[in-house]
Amino acid sequence: MRSIAELRKEIAAYRRRSPEGQAVGFVPTMGYLHEGHASLLRRSSAENGLTVLSVFVNPLQFGPNEDLDKYPRDEARDLAVASASGADIVFMPEVREMYPERMLTAVSVSGVTERLCGASRPGHFDGVATVVTKLLNIVQPDRAYFGQKDAQQVAVIERMVKDLNIPVDVIACPTQREKDGLALSSRNFYLNADERRQALILSRSLAQVPLLIREGACAERLIHWLSSEIAAQPLADIDYIDVFSYPDLQPLAADEPLRSTSAPVLVALAVRFGKTRLIDNMLLNPAEVH
């Protein structure tokens, strides 16, 4: 479906005819679907009576020097993945359908947006929060599914939904990876052979985090170790490596052993290989690391 009116009409008809308790699930994406998106669709299909997928490359979340025009798009591929993974409706609006006039309204979430990707991509999360709010208002789902690979995005959306009393359950789903450990991302498409091989350091180094925590590492030591491991790859250009409490994304005591922390901790990183910026993370409760 291409139009908001058509989509709303179909969802309303489903709610009228469906048995009580048959919920609507929603998976918002920017397309070029991969197994990570497919896993969200399969979960939504298993947990809801109707699953809606949106494919929309949102211009509001791209900066002036980012890859909006080059962002990979393949409608036929997206529809094939959607069909195979349990989507009932695919919403594919044009930009003029979502933004028929210049936007005078924006949704901005403070605090959790000021670090990590929010610091290196100013305005990015305003664009994310605005388009997700629009999509939630259009679809009005019972549950919305997001991948934990974009952990900061999940934290932003959870806080936005809570603050604005949007009646939807935000479901965070585990990061999906290639067989060699690389986190699935539409941007992996940009990597050449050398860049992709060296990018494996991201998942390999994160895999050592529980061991370092067991050995008594503090946030400062953990960041230093990860930085050294990743920087040893000639093509790696580190944007950030950081450790925060989650989901509030507050700094931790730099010299206090992480294993004494009872709240969840996010170890997050963003690294460029060539022109491709990749993100990855590990979310864990240090007190439960054995």
C-alpha cells in the first residue's frame, strides 16, 4: 500500500472483523531487508493476528553529508522477504505522502539522545522520533518491534512512547548476525572484501566483554581495551566506544569494577571502515556475568 488513507482503511477493517484479542504488530524499517528484519517480522507474525511492515527511507534522520541518496533500495527484494517472513501488509509510502508539506512539528527526546550516535549525528534522533511517532499514529499497532542492534534507538523510542502515552508495547529483539559474527545491517552492502574482513573485529572484541568484566574491568579499562583491539585494524576509524547504564544512558564511574553494577550496562561502539559506518553493542547485567 502506498497511501496512508488506504492503510488506515485496511487496518480498521481488520479490527472490525477480527476476533477479540487479535492484535496488530508493526515493524518499521528503511527497507533493503535482511535476516534481522525477517526475524522481527516472524516474531510479530507469531504474536499478532496482523503484521504491518513499513518501508520508508526517512530523509529527516539523515544529515547533510550522509548517505540518503545512496542508501540501498530494492523494492522487489523487500516484498519477497516480507512475503516469506509473515508480513500481511507492506506500507511503502513516497516522501510526499509522509511529508506533503514542510514539517513545522518535530518530536525531540532529550537526555538519551545526547550521547553515542546522537553526539556524532546531530538531529538524527529528532528525525527518528518524528517519523516513528507519525508511523505509530498511522498504524496504531498494539506492538512495535525493533532490533537491539540499534540500542540507543530502542531507548529513545521507549522513552518517547512512555512520555507521550502512546498506547503501544515496544518489543526489543536480539541482534541478528552473519555466521561470522558481523551484525546484520543494510549498510554492510557498502563494504568491500577487506573492509568486511576487518569489520569482524567489532563482534570479536565485544565477545570478550563478559570475560573482562569477570576479571574486574572498570568502564575506563574496558573502553581502553576495546579501543586498542579495534584500532589495530588498519581500516578501522573509531567514531566512539563507550559504556553507559541502560536505558537511561548515564555515565558509569570510570574506575569502579563493572561487576559491582546491578543495573543493565550498554557497551556500544561505532566504527567506520572506509566510508561505511557500522554500529554494534552488547547489553548485559554485569552482576549476572559468571
